[in-house]
Amino acid sequence: MTDLSSTPTTETSRPPRERRRAMVSSWLGTTVEYYDFLLYGTAASLVFPELFFPGAAPLLGVLASFASLAVGYFARPLGAVVFGHFGDRLGRRKMLVVTLVMMGAASFLMGLLPTYHQIGMAAPVLLVTLRILQGFAVGGEWAGAALMSMEHARPKGRGFAASVVASGGPSGAVLATLVLTPFSMLPSEQFLSWGWRVPFILSALLVVIGLVLRLVVTESPEFRAAAQRRATSSAPASNAPAPIVAVLRHNPRGLVAGALGTVAPLFMQSILATFVLTYAVTVGGHERSDALWLITIANAVHIVTIPAFAALSDKVGRRPVMIAGAAAGIVLIWPMFALVANGSWGALLLAFLIGNPLVQAIMYGPLGAWIGEKFAADVRYTGVAVTYQLGSTLGAGLAPLAATGLLALGGGTNPIFVIALFAGLCVISGAAYLLSRESHDDELALVTGPEGRSDGEAAPAAAAAAQRAEVSIGRS
């Protein structure tokens, strides 16, 4: 019989101090990671076309720069498999330390790279190599941080706990923009010569801060309980399949549904951080610095709305909240682009507020818990990481490239094809939410297996009750 467990129902099994420490360290570490990752996205819009892909027509230079952005996303699924495997075998905490150091080192080295005019084709090759390293690290970051927070959380607070980590994305975006924008206001020659490099180099300091916070957090209690159960199992450890094999064998439905549900919210997040900035400048006639400040304001609001919608999903369920977000995306994507092209800074701010703090946050806030609740603890890191990064690659990785190409297809100013693409993605993600069972009240599985839970099935009450104590022992 497959072993199942629930998250404990007693407050004492999760000391409040430990819960807060897990959430804060995961949020701050993810903020640092996404500062590095999203800094690249901003630079890909404003700097890299001229410094690393010169000589091409402006649109082709932007396309080449966005292609290098996409390369990092394609490295994410590989990072998800590798870090997910060791995160399920060795622990969440160790992998989060590795991803943080790897991400920060790649970003720091980007700030030191010579340009195309200095070393020729070696410059974009080195840039893309570091970008791949970034993507590989991020492949394991989001899932591990979300699980550290979620697995320390109260049973009725899983959505909020996981979303605090998700809010590290816009937090990193705000930080990246606040650091980069003052340098972008330098005379163009100075900004392109050295100003853009400083935010990348500063990531070394941020890594040290994030590393200290991650080292003081204890390992996930549910991981420890699952590891203890494997250690005491009568089945030989050598016979246990690799986590990715177990996920594909026992819960392919959860993986596919989770990936499809991730596509729409991450597409929106990606194009707002890259493509829409360029569109606002070239079509809307906005100043580069104005667009950066306005999206920073919207991202600051986004930090709050992500956990707000996640907390709502803890009360009313994941499905109704996320389905509402997909429906809102279909309706609101049309006025959002009209507002960007309006030329008014107030209209542009409203467009940014519609995009991320509203449409994206409704779907994205509950997403971490919605995916995490699909997998047992012994394969949850792998399941969440691979699911999220597949959706991220399809949704966010190709978004700027696809949007730029579709804008060109529309004559360079008409975003109708971009709008249609996002509306279609909202239909796909909405269907994934609709067809998945509600999971916010489910007991969670501890160990997966042939008779285990699939796509959020609740644990049998007897097995759940029998193992609550075991998870609690893992917390001690």
C-alpha cells in the first residue's frame, strides 16, 4: 500500500518563527535570483542589441537579443530535472544554496563581459553561455523556494506561503529596475560604455545577503519525513526509480495540466518585462526612463496582489480564482495594448496595472500551491520544477521573440496577432484549471507509488492520520 500523509493540522507542529523564517528567506533569495534574471531581460530590450548584436537593422537586433533571452529559458527544464532530482534526494536547502551562487556568479560575470566591438563574435557567444547558466540555475530555484515555504506552512495557508515566493519575481523586477534606471538616465555614451554594467556587478553583494538567509533555514519537514520513510522502507533503495521517472510514471496528468496552466500567466509576465517596454517606446512614444519607472510602480503593486489572490484561493479554492484570471486575460488584453499605444503616461501605468497586478496575479498567485498539491513529497521538487519550467519555457521563454515577430507581421505597430496569441493561451490555461480537481483542502501525499495519489487526489483519512505524527517528527 502506498504511503500517504497530510500536512499536519496542529499549529505546534509548525513553529511560527520557523514558518516566517522559511517564507522570508525563500522570498528574499528568489528576489535576488530574479533580480539577476530580469535584469537580463531589461538589458536585452535596451542595451544588448547595440553592444552584442550590432550591424543589423533595429528590429533584427532586438530579435537577436530576445533570442538570447529565450536560450536561458530552454536551459530551465534541464535545470529543473537536475536540481529536482537532488532536491528530492539530498534536500531542498542544499539545492537552493547552489542555485543562488550559480545565478549570482553568472550575472556578475555578465557585468564584466567585453562587447562585440572589442572581441567580435566571442562576445555574444560568452553572453549566451552565461545566459544558459542563469537559466539552468533558475530551473531549480523557483520550485525549491516555493516548496521550502509551502512545506513549512500551516495546512490552510499553503497557497499564501507558496505565493510569497512567487512575489519574489516582481520584487526582483522592482529591484532590477530601481538599480538600472538611474544609470539609464546617464548620457547614452556613458550608459552603453559602463553604466549598464554596474547593476550586474552589484549582484555579488545581493548573493551574499541571500546566502546568509538561506543557510539559517532548517530543511523542509516534509522532505525529512519522506526521507525517513524511504530509509525505513522494506524495499531496497536501489530499486526506487529516479524522481523524474516516478513523476512520468505515476502522475503525467498532473505534469501536463500544471505546465499548461503556467503558460498564460508567465507569457504576460515576460512580455511586460521586455516586449511591452520596447513597444511603449517605439509605438507609444514614451521615454525609456518613464516606461521603466511606470512598470516599477506596477511591479510594486504586483508584490502585494500575488499573495492576496493566493490567500483568497486558500479560502475559496484554487480553481475559481485561477479561472477568473484566465477569463480576465481574454477580456482585458485588448484595452491593455490600446492604453500602451495611447501616449499618455497615465494610460501606460493603467496598462501595466492591468497586466501584472491584476490579470497575471490572479492566475499566478495560487499557482505554486496548485502545482505543488499535485505531487507527493518524495518527488515534489522534481514535479514542481519540471512542470513550472516547461510552462515557463513555452510561455515566457518564447514570449518576447514571438510577440516581436507577430508585431512585425502586423506591420510593426498593430498588436492584433500578439493579442490573439495571449487570448488563446488564456483559453488553454483556463481549460487546465477547469479540468483539474480542486486541491486546496486536500491531504498531501508523502510518498508516491503505483497506488498513490494522482493530480490532487486526497489522501485516505486513515493513512493521513497515521502519518501526521511522522511529518511532525521530521520537523523536530
